[in-house]
Amino acid sequence: MSTRSGQIGESQACNYLKRHGYHILARNIRLARGELDIICRKEDLVIFVEVKAHQDRESALLAVDEDKCSRIRSAALAWLGGHDNYASMQCRFDLIIITPRLGLPAWLGPHIEHMEDIIR
């Protein structure tokens, strides 16, 4: 993610994942085939997480189009090719959408929606 709000959103997503038992392996991995926001592990599963920090859920979903999914999948395969210790593990692709809570106190933090297994 290149914008400041995207970087903040990514940090919020990492905190969320850690609270839910995920172990963060890497962040902001740029490969020739694409970018991976967060790579994490939970039990015997490697999860590639795309993070979208947007003003509304709909625009975040629209940003994860077929081309974006293809680039994420390709980047994940490239990353796995360089990490033999994870290459034989099952993988999943998740999406975390972070949106502001409109009309509520700022101390509540943003709304975080975690969608599992978004790419097949």
C-alpha cells in the first residue's frame, strides 16, 4: 500500500490478525508479479491477506477485481517458490476491509471486516 491511510490500515489489519491467533510472517512484499500486503500463518495454513482501507465497503470490494486477484495469486506463487519451508503448506487468500465508523466516537476505531478464502 502506498498511501498513508493504506499503511495505517495495514497496521490495523496486522493487529487484528495477531489478536485472532495469526502469526505475521511478512508485510509489504513487492515481487515482479505483484505485491502482497500481509503474509501470515495460522496452524498449518499460510494466508495471503489483501488489505483495503476505503471510505466504504463497496469501493473496497470493487478494488479487488479479477486482475488484482490474478496478480495476488501470481505473487503468492513467487513468494512460495522462494520459501521452501512454506511451499508444501495449504494456502488461503483473505481480504480485510477497513472502513471508518461514521457517526461514532473515534476511540472505537475503524470497522474491520475479515473475509476468508476470497480467491479460488
